[in-house]
Amino acid sequence: MALVGSVLVAGQAEATGKHHGGLKPVITGLDSPRGVATHGGKIIYSVGDGSVYEAWANGKKIRKLGQVPGGFAPAIDTDKWGNTYALTGAGGEPGAPPMPGGATLYKLRPGKSPLAIADIGKYQLTHPDPYNVDGAAEETNPFGVAALKDGTVLVADAAGNDLLRVWPNGYIKTVAKLKPRVVPVPPGLPATDPEGNPTDLPPAGTPIPSEAVATSVTVGSDGYWYVGELRGFPATPGKSQIWRIKPGSYGAVCDPVKPHKGNCQRYADGYTSIVDLAGGPRGTLAVVQLARESWFKWELGGSSIGSLIIQWPGKWHKAGPRKELARGKLTLPAGTAISKSGRIYVSSPIFGPGAVYRVW
């Protein structure tokens, strides 16, 4: 996975405030911003060199919380006590061993060195993906993080295609594994990439297995754990799912063939290239799609326009209506957060000069 290897109704409106689709820059001049979290009146965010900062909501007072290795902005989340966690990916080339300091969950302590909590890469070496389609079954690329109220932390592994739970002492257990999905090869993909190399794609419409690529995790207002998929090669649009996992589960299986059985059940379908989720009030979720046309089509020279979508709950624990915010205004958006007051923040773009924006 080139991306995740190198990077990777009035009543309804009240649930997250009244959003008209505009973007207000809150923190500007950032290099490759990605992770976004909120705590009290502060915004926490990460940038491309591995640094993590907290800023007051007006963006005028900023403090550095720490810097982690990896050469790519880490996923971050802040717990109810104000502790911020940073999760590094594998770094380097896809399939290669994690770089030093990569595939690790850190706790940030202002004025002190980041504290390594757990080595995700080491854990995955002995917990390979039983449904692996491409690359090594032990491959790892932690990409999403969510802090729980009991002091443990959830980690979504985009290469391991699973959700893990990490304790403060570094103990790890597998919460759920996401199975591949058979998808049709999308039409309109070029025969060669921007460098002229053949893409070796089967004919459009050919059904092939595609890995889940678990990029994101959040806790909903109902207490359930939600996991979002990027969707592996060939990144067919509309085939990324959001899974709803019963809290406290271990060894659950998220199965697109049997999506409504067990402790992991499909909550929403029809998304494309999800890279982040955020839980909001009244059951809402903010969903970030890296590129509307899919991450693969973007890498082949397609549009870099992504999207931020508000997903409302429906009946019977399934998703209801959804609405895109700031339509057409986000280039390769990366992270999102919803404050307790319902304000939505989003970072963009994941590569190059960018900012953290508030949606209004």
C-alpha cells in the first residue's frame, strides 16, 4: 500500500452545530499536518516531522508536547485527563521492517522525552494476519489511535488489518481482525502510473480480493468502538466500510460476507479511502476520505480532492443519513476531531504546507 506504507434536517444539524460548508483556518503554516484531537479549550495536532503541539482554540498560544520518530506525522489522541498519545507508522518502504522508533505507541510528556508504551511491530510478528492477501502476514503499519476512559488505548493497524488494545504497561490484545472484501476492479484506471510503469490491472469489473486496511478508530457517544477502512488495491470507490465493535471484545471478526453477526458488525458502507474518524455528540461520526476518487487513482495522477462527511446514526445500530461538509475545499485531508461543544476540526493536506481548520 503506497499511501499507508509511506504515510498511508434541523435536529440532525444540532448534533454537531450548524455547519454551512466553510473552513476557517485556526492553526496555519504547518508542514504536512495530520492528527487532530481536542481537550478542553485546546486543539492538539501533529505535523510531518513527528512533532505534536497543543494550541488554544484561537491558535495564538502554542506549546510543543513532544516529537516522535518516523518522518511522518503520527496519529494522535488525547484522553480525558489530558494525556496525549502519538502512534508512529512503519515508515520506509512497504513490506520492510519498521524503522527505528516506528510502529510504536508513545505517551507525550511536555518537557520530557516521549515515553514508549508499546512496540506494535513486535506484537504483530507473533500475531500475523490470518486473512492476508498481499505482502507479509506479519506486516505492520499502525495508523489510527483512540484513547479510552480506563487508560488503555486502541490502535488500528493498516497493514495488520486489525484493531488492538494497549495497556499502560505495554500489554497488547487483539480486539478484532478485518477480513478482505471481494471488489470489482474500477473502470477508468490508467494502464501506467505517472512514471510510466505498468499498473498490471485486470480488466475493469474483474472481482478480486481487497484488504481492509484499517486506518482509523474512534469511540462513539454510545461507547462502541468504530473502525474505518481505506480499502486495499485496487481501492475501488464506495467499498470502504465502517465497523461497529462491542466494547471489551477480543478476537472478534469483521466479515463483509457476514456483516451483521458477532461483536463486530458493519455500521456503514459506501465510503472511499477513509483515513480518519471522530466520534461526536448524539451518535454522529466525522469521516475523512483522503481522496474522493480513491487513494489509488490519486497516486496514478487523479484528483487530490478529498472530503469530510458527517454521518448520523440510523435505526437498529446502523448508519443513517450523511452529509459532506466544505465540499470540494479539502485537498488530501488527513485528520479530524469533534470537540465537546460540537465544533469540527480537520487538517489538510497530509503532504505539504497546510493548516488545521474549523468547519463552520
